[in-house]
Amino acid sequence: MSSPFDRILAASSDYVAAAAKAVKASVRAQAVVDVPASAAAPSYGPPGLKKLTILDLDRGGGVTAQYNPREIQIDKAATWKQSETNSGNAPELEFTSAAARSLTLELFFDTYESNDGTGQPLDVHKTFIKVLQEFLLVIDPNGSEAERRPPKAMVVWGDDMPRFVGVVESVSTKYTMFMPGGRPVRATASVKLIEAQRMESPPKKRP
């Protein structure tokens, strides 16, 4: 028969074991909570879906999405002019023009787990964003008429999505992760394109 002291000792041992188990569980839970979100953004769509690409139709090359966008927004508008002589509550409208379609998408880039050969991750700006921004630069300011404008672009995604041909109107970038020295390794870029089949260059200035 165990003594009161033995029962107290056993109860203490059980308490210590339970406390240790609770601490371990708490540590594991805390570790899960504190671990940063995975660097890989979800690639939306069925398995095997091809990567979206923005092609430079004038200079060649382009940018292939590291992760496919979650959605693509396409806008189309028409311009109507209100009649100046109508005095009724429902004024007459005169059609003036149809605006070009626009396509807007958001691309996520992450180079944190890459290696530039020196043990450091690649600069996400130099690797991806800079190439996107080159769609906004004039091909050759001193070149021929066809080169004094930014390049023509085409959005390609798989075989079923219709090609979208036009020009890049804007690239808005948000950098969200940096290395200790300031090197950006994670970014989200919002890209807007305007549909166009034919682009004109400004006339060349006379010397």
C-alpha cells in the first residue's frame, strides 16, 4: 500500500509530464503560426495549365508569369455625347466613339528561394519587373518611324484563351519582401494593356 508521500510524488510526476506535454504542444502551435507564409503563391487553374506570357512583338522576348494570375479583367466602353438642345428628363444621346478594350491582370513574383550564384537570392526587380517596365520604353528614339514608340505586346495563355494584342499602358509594382541589404525578392505587379492592332509613332522632330 502506497504512502501519502508516494501518492503526492506520483501526482506531481503526472502534473509535470502533463505540463511538459502542454508546453511542447504550445511550442509546436506557435511555430506553425510564426512560420512565414509559403513563398510560392498559388497558381490558379487545373493541373498542367500553361503559364501566361506577355510577348514583345517588336523586339522579341517577353515575360512568363512565375505564377498564373487569379483573374483577368477586360473592360470595354463606348462614348456617348448628350444632346445640348434636349430639355427633357431623358436626354437624347449621340454616339461618338468606341474605346479600345483594356486588359488588367496582377502577377506575383518571388525570388527568395532562388540563388544568383553568390549565395544570395535573385533581385526580383532585375529578374522580372524591369522586363515588364521595358514594355513602356520607346524602342529607339532615334530610329525609324516604326521604332519611335513602345513595343507591341501580346498576352498568351494556353490554347483556348483568345490572344490579346495591344500595348502596355501601365505597370504598377508593390515590393513586399527585402533582404537585409535592401534587395527586393518579392513583388506584385499590376499590368494594364490597351488593345490595338496598329500603332503610330510621333513625327520625328526636325533638327
